[in-house]
Amino acid sequence: MPDCRLRHPQRQKESGALSSLTMKALEFMYRRGYEVRRHPAVRRARMLAAHEVDLVIDVGAAVGGYGSQLRKFGYAGDIVSFEPLDTAYAELSAVTGSDARWSTRQAALGSAAGEAQINIASNSDSSSLLPMGSAHTDAEPSVGIIGSQTVRVERLDDVIDEFARPESRIFLKIDAQGFEREVLAGAAKTLERCRGLQLELSFISLYEGGMLVNEAISLAYDAGFSMVGVEQGWAAGTGQMLQADGVFFRL
């Protein structure tokens, strides 16, 4: 598969990698401020294969987009998705219903087991156990908190043996809208078993008390991981990058 990252279409034309029709389409997009590049999930799937990962723990699964990407780009191992919200969990269950190696749990993960109130955002992907900060609403005024729901909270260390074997090669993905610190605090023993880790990296405080990029990277390195990739996340209308995803593996 040719590398379709768009430095400038003319450079790819000179390399002979693209047809003239494809070149015209890329040039059209380029002039309007867009570029075409290989999906980050392709690179991620290759790294999972290289590290022989056979279990992906998907924390903050929403409606299953992350797991669906993994399947689309070749990952065939086990997936366990955690999602606490009723509406999102219903959609997630519909997506995973026919996949025998993809299971779901309706729960949030944190540092202590019990119950908590989750703040439901108008776009459910922004829902969080933490209060939404002013920087979030300033960057996206159309998104706000519209309600709350009582959800079950589990510690990953308490439940990991329900779906992981001692020999499982685990990749832990956490997308918890600022709550990543608490998820990791309840997963210290599980983290020792992980081959890789993916964390949402926030460059400014979008949720009150949420973990920022410097703490997230320090925690990952202190646990023995090295950063091998950064995937573009959310940017404000001003162009300021607010979040990205960091991918880490033991090297």
C-alpha cells in the first residue's frame, strides 16, 4: 500500500506512486486545506502484531469505534470493552454482538470500586466522571452537560482475571476524559502485565482535576513503557491542539 500522506501531491506524482485521476483528487483536497494519510489504526494494528498482543482492553469504549477500527485493519485477537453509559453501551452491544472474541462490560474503571455519578455530555464522547472545565466549553461551545447517570465503577486489577489468562499479551487503551489517572491507579498490577498502552494526552485542563500530558507520559515511562507514536486528537477552531493519543510499548 503506497504511503498517501500528502506532503504535496506533486511530489507523489513525480514518484510515480499515484494515477493521474488520484492526483487530481488529492490536489483538489490539498488546495482546500486537507490531506490524505494512512489511518493511524493501520500503524497501531502493525504494532499489536509485532508485540504479539492477543488481548486489547478498551476503556471508555463509547459506541465501539476503537474496536471496530482494530477489526477493520487486521487485529483478530480478543477485545474487552468497558463503557458505563446506558445509551452508548446499548449501541456498543449491537456492534459487538456477532463477534465471539469481543466482549463488553457496562462499567467505568477507577481507583476504587463502587458507584459514581457520570456527567453526560450532549455528544456522549465528552461525558466524564469529572466536571467539564471552561477550556472545553470555550473550545466547543455547542457541547455541554445535559444530565447525569449513576454508574458502576470497577478496579481493573479486581476483574482482570475474569477475561485475561496469565500468559495473555495485553494492550490497555484508556480514553476516560481526564479520568486516566484514576483508571491507572486501579490497574497497577494489570499494567505490569501489559505489552502496550494507549493514553489520551491533554495539553490543557479540559476537565477539572484531569491528568495532563506531562503526568501521563511520566506515568507511562515510570511503568517501563516508551512512546512509539502520537496520534492527532482534538483541536480547537483556532487551530490549537487540545488533545492527542499517545501509544506506548515496552521496548
